[in-house]
Amino acid sequence: MTSFAIPDAPSALELAAVLRAGGLDPVEAVELALARIVETDDLLGAFVTVDAERARSAAREAWRTLRAGEPVGPLHGVPVGVKDLIDVEGQVTRAGSEIPPGAAARRDAEMVARLRVAGAIPIGRTRTHEFAWGITTQHPRLGGTRNPHNPSRIPGGSSGGSAAAVAAGMVPLALGTDTGGSLRLPAAFCGLVAHKPTHGLVPLDGVTPLAPSLDTGGALVRTVADARVSVELLSGRPLAPPATIAGLRIGLADGVGLPALNPDVAAAVRHAADELAVRVREVVELRLPLADREVESYRGIQGREALDWHRATGRWPRYANVYGDDVRARLSACDAMSAEELAAADALRVQLRQAMERVFERVELLMLPVASCGPSTVAAPNSVVRQVVGQHGDLRVAVLPWTVPANLGGWPACSVPIGRDADGLPIGVQILGPAGSDARVLDVAAEVAVALR
């Protein structure tokens, strides 16, 4: 596989500052992004479509605004990517599928509209796992996205195209969604930052749903500062300003009932916890409640909601043979679920939320791995590469127990890079807190990022 050099590219806020200062103009910024896509995307497959002419037109208008001295937004002139699950006016949202799509969107999704108000310039649509129902961003016929840190590996998913686009320096920010880890896992595998906001904080109008009670929207970015401004722009409300974390208690899972960690992941998480311990009141090990049953609840709830949407839109079972093998198998499995199984999944979610509320009485936030392992290979995307004793070989088993609690609870969680594994690939850790604690989560994530950069 052809090697790939990770660029020292600016963050979204850094690029915006350069544009405001006149060190670069928006037309040049868009042309550089387009050139980078041409240079690298045949290898990486981050984008499924690029709307160069509309981006150039928007860049010319952004440049006119700057020259005229008119007020500008915090991301004025910054090119961004949009996950192909999110509507862009005049474009067809295909959601990573071969199933015949609907008509072109009549308006931008609210997430896109709010970025435009902030001055950002959508430049293209990034690849998603089919209907966001997977963590590899691979499709048996449509192809997939590769990890810029090692193109023989996957970028994670389902927002894998957005992650690869940012990590490869094509754009400094790309929109994504997270139903069970689909922002945080690609961020961890690609060495980026991604904040999954509190459920409901970011409007999902114009976004193809996977499971509405679990779905959240956010962005893949390079820095926690970018993550903070992204959630403020996408939610339309300011967060509390950065604050000291000195008095916080942080919980670290003892691992009971959870997938075994690769030694390099375990060491990186321990090192991050040690660094954080000198900055907060204390870091304490604790047992996560229902850790061995959370995925059971998630699969029931997510599966039922997804099946309902695919049926309601006429896709399932009409196009059963057009779906990718993995998504078709999941829909078939959901079709076979009994009413008793679905009721049990709902009851488990209630138990998990109640038990976690008690955990958040002991500690303000949690620090957890994003995955037990590194990214799998494109050739065998569903299999763990470096398996350890006690670890299951299925990638989903190694990931979902760590990521789905935040979705089941509707809690905010921010993934930040904390090192490299034995293969030289990024490792991520997530800071997770109770609903509404987005600002505090980002405060701690920022400290972790500074300590381990």
C-alpha cells in the first residue's frame, strides 16, 4: 500500500485567523483544499462528491466580504466537509448506499445552514458507512475510506470519510454523526478530536436518521478549541467559558465486564490518567454498572428504530438485495426480534441511566478508552488486528461496549488522541459526563490534549 504523509495542517480556528489577517484569502483556501483532494483522495476515498464550482463561488463572496470590511463569522472562508448523511441544498444525499435515493435536497440541513452562517464553505460530501450503520466505512461494491496514518487500515466509522478528510489535511473540519461512536471512533483511529454533544443539543433536521433516540451530530476536528466552537455553532448556543478542572473527580473504569485492552492501549490510557491526576482533585478506579449488558440494550433500541425508519421509507424489504451484506444482515436480525426482546432493551436502558446517575454522584466525569484495539485492515475490516488474551476478534465487540453508553444515556463525550499503538496508529481516549456537562467535558479534554501533545 502506498505510504501517506500526515501534513502539519492548521486547525479550523487557526485557518480562520489567517484568513481574517489577510495571510491567505478564501479563494486561495478553497483552491488549496481542492488541490489537496485531487492529490490524495484517489488513495483515501474520503469524499464521494466535490462541489468545486459552488465552493469557488462561495469563496469569492467570502473574499468580497472581507475586502469590504463587513462583519464575518468565526469560520469565515474555511472549507469544510459534510458527511453524506446530511442534506446540502441542491445535492442528493445517498447515505453511502446503492439504494435509489430521493430527490436533491431543497434546503440545507440545519447543521450545514449554521456552519454557512458562521462563514464556512462546504466543499464536498464525505463517505459514510451505509446508512451510518457500521464502524468501518467500507462497502462491498461502493468501496470505502482508508486511514491516512496507514492506508491499509480503516478510518473507523461511520463518519470515516470526514475523519480521513481532516486527518489528511483536505479540510480542517468535517461534519459527522454519532449513534454508537461514529464520531469518536474515527477520531480515535485517525488521531483527531471529536465531541459527541448531549443528545438533542444539536438539531438533526435534514439528517438521515439511524436511531433518533441515540443520534447526535457533531464535527471531526484537529483541536479541542475547534470542538468547542463547533458545538457552539451547531447548537446555536454558547457553552460556559473554559474553567479550572482542579476540583474535579474523574472515574477510570476498572475493566470488569468490558473488553480486554491491547497492552499499548491500556498503557496509553493509564499514562493519560496519571497526567490528568496531577491536574484534578483525584482519579479513581470504579466499576461501570451493567457493563456486560449495555450493548444488548443498544442493539435492541438501535435496531428497532432503524428498522422502523427503513420500513417507513419503503427501503426495507423492497431493496433487501441492494443493501450491503452487513446492513442487510442487521435489518434481517432486527426483523426477527421479539416484542419481549425489545421491551427488555428499553428496561435495560432505564437501569443503565439510573445506575450511571449514581456513578456521577461519586465522580463528575469518566475517562474511558474509545476502543480496545487499533483500526482493522481494509482487507479484513471487521477483525481485530492485534488480539490479546480475553479479547474477542470482532471489531464491534472491541469497540461498542466503550462507546455506546454515551448514546444510551444521551451524555456528552469527547475523544482526544493520547498516543500511538505498536503499529504507529493513533490511540484515543474519551471524556464522558452527565447530560448538559459539555463544557466541563471539553475543559478536561483540553487538559488531556495539552498534557499529551
